[in-house]
Amino acid sequence: MMTEPWEWEPAVPAAAVGAPDTRAGVMRARLEARFDDAFGTAAPTRLIGDVDADADAAVTRAFARRAVHGPRVLASAPGRLELAGNHVDHQGGQVISAAIDERLWGLAAPNGLPLIRLAMEGFGRAVIDLSDPGWAAPKAVERGTSAALMRGMAAAFARAGHPVRGLDLATASDVPAGAGLSSSAAFEMMAGACLEALFGGAGADAVPSDPVALALAGCEAEGAYFGKGSGAQDQLASACGGVLLLDFSGERPVVTPVPFDAAGHGYALVLVDSRHDHSLHTDEFCAIPADMRAVANLLGGARLGDVPPERFFASLRRVRQELGDLRAMRALHYYDEVRRVGEQRLALTQGDFRAFLAAARVSGASSAQFLQSVSSHGEGGRVHQPAMAILGLCSHLLGERGAWRIHGGGFGGSVLAFVLADELAAFTAAVDDMLGYPACSAVEAGAPGVWARAL
């Protein structure tokens, strides 16, 4: 059960979707051009004669099939910030997460074909053949691709008892891929909203009917289909929007709003891009929950949240002897991080932003030292540690006036810094100058969650 007073509400008035001077209106025009280019009446002839160099022949043939399009739906889902709680959601812990203004957008319509066709800005084209009896099963060849996420969301929709029919979907995004802002979760939520709006039977204005269920479906798609298993923090933040405490201790996550007003306390949130794609280290990312589960299993639990901290610390010697120090340290990080999240929530509730920042600094240090999720352990990790270097730079520039922490899964991606608003310009200039590229971008927490609108 979700705790009151949280309640999902449609995020964008229908009138704004068509207004050319609104963000939704601008993205609608951009997507309509892409959609018509890929799926319009002139598209098949052009695609046959002008095939992308890396396009599969079967994809080309599928795109050459003429569609009879039904009503279109515009959908959008945000990326997310992880404000507190690093790598604890998958173990039954608590996190504070927020939706951000950077969003992923999709324009979809039924196509009258037994095909789901995707035309994705920056990620090429893909096709899911619904006439294949095994279409709902994960495909090894798709692992790590957006097609896998789409297949996983469509399969979840079918398992829930809904019809899955052919559709065409064009996408565009201003959520940077590989920067730790959960572009994959945003894609999952957008895709799920399109399916529900087109085939769910309740109409687009009711999307999503259950954002938590949509988020859990996205989490399963990312693990079973995409091949990157983790907790549902990213999907919940994208589905629900706002700033939320997410509690994963029960069978169903509990979603509770948290008061968060960095600007009101004189602070800005800055993401510092390491220019190192964290998706290159999926194996190391997946090793973290696996290591934590190994400790939990040794002590009689399925995940660390099932093992009381007293039992862990009483058994620390055994854990170190049988599983090694890295797994022991990652478990230690879990227990201390969950306690910190509770302290940070209390600090925000009481309006004590400095206490929140102090805990954020300790959290960042713990992720680097004990969780060891900042730098790759693989070849080249001794000399190439961009995210760790950025953490050191933030420490040098901010001191106790601000805070900094690795953002999200780690191993590259972005660093999140909390910077005094009157120091923002100087901080951004210094970091960009020292790194040699425009690395900093200010972001705002609390954007609306996923939505879809019939056009």
C-alpha cells in the first residue's frame, strides 16, 4: 500500500500538448517530423533505397511495410536524480529520489501490422515481430538495447491481460544516455504509457492507472530483457514524479513525498558529467547487488534488508573469512547508508538542509571507499578514474559549504554536487576549466512523472 498523501495526477494539461510555444508542443512537432519520416506514406520507398549502413535487412523489410495508422499518442517520462541512498534499493533499503526536467519523449500510433516498430533518435531502428509465437520472451541478441526494453514492457502489458497490437513509435530525448540519469527507466515508463494509452482501454488521460505497477514492470524489463538487474528506484521516480522517499522493505514499494527545496535554502544542484559512459561497466554494476545478496544468503536472508544489522556485525568475521573484504564492505555500506537516508529524510522534514548535506558528504565517501562504485576495477582503472577525480575536485572547491556524491550506479556517469547558489557561476567555471570541457549542468528536482496524451 502507498502511504497518503501521495497520489499520482496527470502532469500536463491536454491544451499544452498542442501549444507550439510549450516544451510539449515543440517536442510534438519534432517527433511528428521523425514519425512521418520513418513511418509515413512516403517512408517505405525511401527506406528501401536508402538503408542505414548498419541496418538489418529484416528491419528494413519491416519498415517498408505500409501502415494504416490510428490515433496518435504523445508520451513523456523524466530522468531522475538520486538524492540519498546509493545501491540500497535492490536490497530492501530506502532512498530519496527525484524526477528532473530532462525527459524522454515518444509519439506512437497503432499501425495495423503485427509489428512494433521503433525509430529512436540516436539509437537507430528496431522491430518486434508479434507474429512470432515466442515474441514475449527475452532475446539474447537484444540485450543492452532499447528494443529489449520495449519487448519487456510489451510482454509485461500482455501478462497483465491486455492486448498487444502493432504500433509505430518515434522517440527523442534530452536525458543524456550513460550519464547516470536513468534514460533507460525513462524509456521504459514512456513505452509503458504508450501501450496503456493505445491499448489499455481507459483512454490516454488515465495514464498511468497504477504508476507503481508500471515501475515494477520496467524494473523487470531492465533485468530480464536488457540484462541489468537492480532495484526499482529509477522507474518509480520516473513514473511518479516529484521528490520521494522510496521504501523497498516490503513486497510492494511504499512511496512517500519528501519536502525538498534546495533553492529555498540557497543551494543549486549541479551534475558534473565524467564523459565516461557507465553502461560500459554493466558487469561491475551488477556485481554490487550480487555481492550484497551473497552476504545476505550466508546469514540466512534473501537480501540484506532481511538480515538485521546486529546479525551482520556479529558475523562480520565470518563474512570476511568466507566471502572476502569487498563483499563485507559493501554490506557495511548498505547498513550505514540506510541509516543515513533516515537521517536525511528527518533533516529535510525539519528544514535542516545543512544536516542533509553533511550526511550527503558521508554517503559520497562511503560509496567511494566501501561500496567502491566510483571507479572501475578493470583494466585501466588505476590510471583512468574520471568520476573519482571529479569527486576530488568537488571536495577541493566546496569543502563543508556544499556536498558531492557519485550519482546513481557509478563507474562513470555523473557526480551530483550541492553548491551554494551565489557560488554556482564560479564553481561551474572552475570545474569546466579544470576538466577541459563543459561538464556542469544545473538541474532541478521535482518534475512531473510519466504522462501520455491522445492527440
